[in-house]
Amino acid sequence: MSFSRFVRCLAPVAGLFAALPLAAAPAHKIAIVMHGGAGTITRGEMTAAMETQYRGTMKEALKTGYAELQHGSSSLDACEAAIEVLENSPLFNAGKGAVFTHNGQVELDAAIMDGRTMKAGAVAAVQHVANPIHLARLVMEKTPHVLLVGTGAEDFAIAQGIKLVPQDYFFTQRRWDALQHVLNEERKSKQAMAEPEGIAGTNAHAFGTVGCAALDRDGNLAGGTSTGGLTNKRFGRVGDSPLVGDGVYADNATFAGSGTGIGEYYMRLNLLKDVSDLMEYKGWSLQKAANYEIHTKLVKLGGTNTGGMIGLDRAGDIVMPFNTPGMYRGYVDTHGHLVVKIYGNE
């Protein structure tokens, strides 16, 4: 048989195989991890009812974000949806439950980052936006910028159809009482301005930034952070939360994560970016890099008992290190197991 005739004989068979549908690429494993803030959180300061509320809201947030991932939504969608649950709760220092500034106002910061494109969006010192994480995402997707602040950010919010809320929306009695306690302590000690450690240490839940990292079915990572900052903060103070690399970071090549603590330390260390750099340039695991930042570098700078972080890599490995007595934290891992923890010995 000639070669050309042989080829002609094979043609119908080749056509049959060509007509078969190609197998879809297997979906990537999905996972999500969150924190609701680190600080002096002990069993002795928590009633059974409060603990139930915190655990329940953390579970709700995780389930909300995980459902987005299950339905094929992006890691960005999952982070935004999960964080909004905590922003809408009076329990956490973000959105509805934010702490008060020295002047008795609420000033909110948030950021979100896409690990696939390395694009990011952030807002700072906004006073009338119920869900700053949503506005941060709009900055990322609708502007060429990364960070918008103050009235400019709120003008942008209005232009995007976001309805602003009055400051009264954010009022919670316990946050107000916490501010009054700090102000009374200041008057007693005649301090014109407290150091960052003093500001944060006056409120058991003062470090209550919230954050999330997610891994979607396409293997893409995203991270987000939202906060009200520190009780008694002054002069338009902005912390690490809306600053890319300090309080939030996402890079598909390394990890996505969010920090919580006294932002002045995180900003000086560029802490989240440093975790990524250790992974990229030294080949460290996420666990090793995160532990080094929280338990060694942060402490060496003077940041003992000042915070923690959560992180997630493309393999689905999850980390939640902290150097405080407790941190509201939880995850749904690649096997679908949901876990929520509060205290240091859990």
C-alpha cells in the first residue's frame, strides 16, 4: 500500500477523533481564609453570648465567600463578599463596628488586590461609605489609580452610584465608651498625644481590622483588608490596611494575605510584601515566611503583642500566625472543612 493511500485510509479515523469534545481542564482547588482582628482577646473577657456571636459571624462570612468560590466566581468576588459580611456587623472594627477617632468620628480604610494581574485598589479616611471594600474594588477596576482618600474617594463613590450614609450609621455604644475611656486616661496622665502602643492597648479589641484571602477555581489569588483603624487616632491618621504590601498583598506567584495589628509597624516593615519576597527570592514556604515576619521581624522592631496575619498560597496552604493573646480567624480549606478560632490556645 502506498503511503498516500495509507494516509487516506486513516483520514476517517482522524476525523472521528477530531469531532470528539476536548476534556475540560480540571478545576483548581478552592479555599478561603479570614481574620477579624488580633488583640488582647481572652476567655476571661468574653461572655458565652459574645463568643457565640463572634464565631457565628465569622462562619457566616466564610460561608458567604466560599459559596462564591463554589459557584465559580473569582477570588476577588469571594474576598469582597466575605469582608462585607464583617463590615456590616457591629462586632468588628470595620464598617458598621468601626472605632472612633479622637474627634469622635469614624474614618475607614480598605484595600483589595488581584493576584493574577497585580492590580489593586484602595480608599482611606472615608467617613460615609458603608462598605469601603466595595469602593476599593471600584477604584481598582474603574480608575487608573490605586489609592483615593477622603472627600475625593467619596466623590468617586457618588459618581459610581454608591449612596453615602451618615456618621450615625457607624455608632456603636461600646466603641464610643472605649473612646471615652481613652480620653479619660489621657486627661489623667496629661498626655497631649499617646504613642501608638498606648492608643491600641486601651481597647481589648482595638486591633480589629478584618481581612480575607481566597483561591478560586482558576487558580487565582486575591486579598482584601478593611478597618476603622485605632481608637483615638488623630490628624487623619492612616494605617497599613489600605497600603499595598503593608496590610494587604496578592501575587499568584507567591501568596495572598491580610494583616492586622498596629499599622505603624507593618508600614515600616512592608510586612506582607516581605512575606512574598521571602517566598520568591529565598524559596521559603508561606508558613516559614509568615512566622518569621510575625514572630521575629515584628518583635525585633518592638512589635511584641501587636498583631498577626492570614495568608493563602496557590496550593491551598493556609497560615494564621499572630503574637497577641488572640485573633478572630477562620478558614475553609481545600477539602471544604470550615474552622473558626478565637483564642491563642485553640
